[in-house]
Amino acid sequence: MNIFRLVGDMTHLASVLVLLLKIHTIKSCAGISLKTQELYALVFATRYLDIFTHYVSFYNTVMKLIFLGSSFSIVWYIRRHKLVRRSYDKDHDTFRHLFLVLPCLILALLIHEKFTFREVTWTFSLYLEAVAILPQLVLLQRTRNIDNLTGQYVFLLGAYRALYILNWVYRYFTEPHYVHWITWISGTVQTLLYADFFYYYFQSWKNNVRLELPA
């Protein structure tokens, strides 16, 4: 554990709390992509298969439970809650997210560190997380109407990944033989996908105007 990973984890947790705050208090999921939330639920489900078989630490277990529980609860709210689901913009959230799953699975079967079920599912979760934000970004570009909580949610997600890159850099220079190319490359790809959003987010903050992405 180092400061970059800790702050990254807290930023990731903050993004989930912001989204849950919006859903619980406003009873709205406007601007939120169900497709992205379903992909994240699949990411955490495949990544944390060892939650009951491999104990790392109390902190690690609690974080796993939080991300598993929150991701599936968000999907449930958008799909089933009688008030929240009314605000879901299904007409614009049309990204065919299932087409992201199969290529990631094939890539995980072909490129992995060890050909075991656990390692392949872990690698699959890394590849899928790298592109899971795409339906959300496409939805924001289509609607061009981004409220503060949605903007903060996406920004915090991107910031979490950027902080994890700093974590990897720190560990590379402080831990012997710390090399994880699959994690590094997929994480870098994921961060780059946020680059355009970051630019417009900071422009809106700098000029004190509503966040809006170009179509």
C-alpha cells in the first residue's frame, strides 16, 4: 500500500458514492449509462471471484464487497426501481456493450500471465474495465446535458485510474521485479479514453460554465 493507491481507492469509492447519492436523493439516473454499469458489475464479479477463498487483508475484503454490492445495486436501481428507472434515457443509451465483452474474453484467453481459470477471469476483468466507460462517454456526447453529479462521477472514475498509474510507477521504482504489462497497458488505455472528457471538464470548471461535450 502507498499513498497513490490509497488515494486512488478513495477516489474510486467517492465516484460510487456520488452516483449512489444522485440515485438515492434525487431518485434519478438521468445521464447515467446502464450499459456501463452492467459492464462494471461484470468486471467486479469476475475480478473478485476469490473473495471467499483468498484472504489478503480486512481492507481488501471490505473494498471488494463495497464495489460488488454497489455495482449490482446501481444496476438494480436503474432497471427495477419504480421511480429511478423512469429517468433512464434508453433512447440515447444504445451502445452495444455486449460487443465489448466477447473481444475482451478472447483477448484474455490469448494474452494472459498464466492459463488458469482464475488468471483468465482476472485478465478479462482488466480488459473489460479498460473499455467499460465507453457507453457512458457516448451517452454524454449524445445528450450533451451533463448535470454536476454525473460530471463529478465520471471525473472521479478517470482520476482513480490516473492515480493508479502513479501507483504503478511508484511500485516499479521501489519494488524489485515489479512488472505487470497487461495491467499497465489496459490501465493506460482506460485513462486515455478519459482524456477528451478531462479537457472539457477542466474547461467548464475554469470558465464556470455547465459541462458540455461536443457531439
